[in-house]
Amino acid sequence: MNRKAIKLSIPNVGPEEAGKLQECIEKNMVSSGGPLVEEFERLVRDATGARHAVATSAGTTALHAGLHVLGVTPGDLVIMPTLTFIATANAISHCGATPWLLDVSPQSWTLETALLAEVLATACNRNARGEVVHRATGRRVGAIVPVHLLGLPAEMAAICTVAEEWGLPVLADAAAALGSTLSSGDNPANACATQGIGAGRAHLSAISFNANKIVTTGGGGMLVGNDAKLMRRLRHITTTARIRPGYEHDMVGFNYRMTNLQAAVGVAQIAKLDRFLEVKRHIARRYQHAFSNREDLEAFPSAAWGSSNYWLSGVFLRDLGPGQVARIRAQLERANIEAPPFWKPIHLQPPYRDAPRDLTGTAEQVWQQILPLPCSTSLNDAEQDLVIAALQQAT
Ligand SMILES: *Cc1c(COP(=O)(O)O)cnc(C)c1O
């Protein structure tokens, strides 16, 4: 086997990124703060339609800082779906809070809105200060973090309606959702830039530019939102809470800044976003078409309320047990095709063994049957045909 491995989702960088990096080096402009970070923030605002954007060192640090400015404090519970990458839960833990893990919808694999409404109604009270308190643990509920899974947006309009009823802020984990769209409710635009809900309720989205995302900066993140005051506080807290001039700081801040080197790559990358989105859609369509006659190889979910950016492509092996799926993965790996397991639900991870949970069984049922397939924006049709043939043979 000397054909080069077909990877799951790798960065697609070239001369444009090299040119921008060269520019940084020549101008000795490598650190944080500077024109390229500002330019990248502006380009992300343009791409998402959000009024404000604050660049960060990672998606995880964007989530952490976002929760912090939304008022999540130690001891709180923060509601999130159990089916996600562990960073969502870790960001909550970094605030000294604990995830309250809810299950996902069997239709969309995103946070189950009906379950969210139900657990708030049946498991919570309001205390004298009007805060929402989880009766079983006595903890305050600090926020809701829906996740746009695999690029498919969560049901934001409905989730925000529930959040507004309870007065809870919403931070969307839009880590992998750059280019995804919401089609219903008052938010016809970009899934990363949903408007503030209700009477100016705080609402933010966190994006990641990790290497496997559609647009990468090597590592990096961005918070986007429409509330100017909140976004100013975010900028302050992510940049050591320094009051210029001089080394004076008015609170415990974070050093979560993006550097110009990262932003340089981002500026070159985001110019290719539309083309990357087109390629991702093309790849998803070709897999769907190739397996359209196979009832056992289903497409990833779609939803009435929005469209995926098709960040990750693959198939869903509904009727197979873990052993059979592992055998298929192994056969693809032998053909030099990367086919890793999907994210293990958070409630099954040792650090979150004791986190409160309300589960219906969906995440636990589906996660092992999700088979991500190679979908890099550099993947060509011939390579994809090899993947398709290998999977046909393995199933
Ligand atoms: C990638 C990702 C993150 C983390 O982003 P980093 O930039 O790697 O810190 C968080 N949540 C989800 C859903 C992701 O896909």
C-alpha cells in the first residue's frame, strides 16, 4: 500500500497563507495585537453578519471567556448536549461550573429542545433573586450552550425562546459552524450571528479555527455577537484586562489573544471560505448519491430550521452494533483511509462521571454508529471514489 493516506479533514493551505506569513515576518509583526488580527476580525464579521467579533487563541478559550462574561460563576450548572467534543464541557469546568448534560434529538443530533423545556419546568425553581435553581443539586443554572453538531445548527429560535422564558443567556458552540445558516424564526442569516434574543438578552457564538475546521489559523477561535457592551467586556477580559497605558489591570483577565501569525493564515483562509463551502457541499452530495441505494448507509441529519456547512461528511450505520462498525473502520484503515471513531458522549467520559444528566438514550445509541469519512477541501473526486469503493466493499 504505497498510495498516500486519505485523511479525514486536513488543512488546505498554500501560497496565499505563506505570503501573509512572510509579510508578518518581514514587518516583525508576529505577536498579538496588530492589523492582521483586526483585519481577520473584520472578515469574520463580514462572513457571519455579526456586528462584533473578538479573536481568541482557540475555540475552547472563546467558549470559556464567553461563559465568563455571560455571568457563569463557580458552582453553577450550565446546560449542554452530551453529544459534542469535550471542549464544550471543559470550558464550563474552567469557569468552576459543572455541565448539566441533556440528550440530543434523534432527528438532528443537536440539543433536544422539548427535553430542555421539560427539565427546566420539572427540575428547577426560581430563588428569591429570580435565579433558576436546579432542585436536586441546589445549584444555580448559569447558561445554555447549544452545539451546532457536525455543522448542522441547533434549533436556535426555539432554544432561545425557552432561554428567554427562564432568563438564561445562550452561548452557541459554533466551533465548526462557520458558513452554516439558520432558515427559520427571526434569524434568516448566518448561524454564527443569531440576533440577541428577547429584550437584549446576551447571546454569543464561539467559532474555532482549529486545524480540522473549514477555515483554520493553525489554532484559534473567535467570539461573535451583536451586543456592543458585552463584546467590549470580552475584548477586555481576553486581553489581560489591561487599562492602557501602563501595566494596570482592573480584574483577573485571561491571555486568550490571537497572534498576528495566526490571523495572517486566517485572512488568507477566509478569502477561500465560499470555495471551501462549495467543496464541502460537493463532497457531501457525492457520498449521499453514492450510497442513495443503500438503506443501511444513511446520510447525516438535516433539519427544517437550518442548513449545515457540511464541515464533516460521513454515513450513519443505523442497524450495526459496535463490533461490526469497528470491523468496517479497520477495513477502511487497512485501505489507508482515515475513519476514526466519532466523539464519545460527555456523560461517558471519566471527568464528567458525576455531572448531572437527563438522557433519553439517543446519544448513547447513535455515537458509535456515526462513521465520519474523508472530506478535506483538498480531496478530489478520484480519491473520494476510492473511499466510496472501500466502504462499499467493507459493508
Ligand atoms: C473544534 C471544536 C471545539 C474546540 O475548538 P478548539 O479550537 O480546538 O479549542 C469545541 N467544540 C466543538 C463542537 C468543536 O468541534
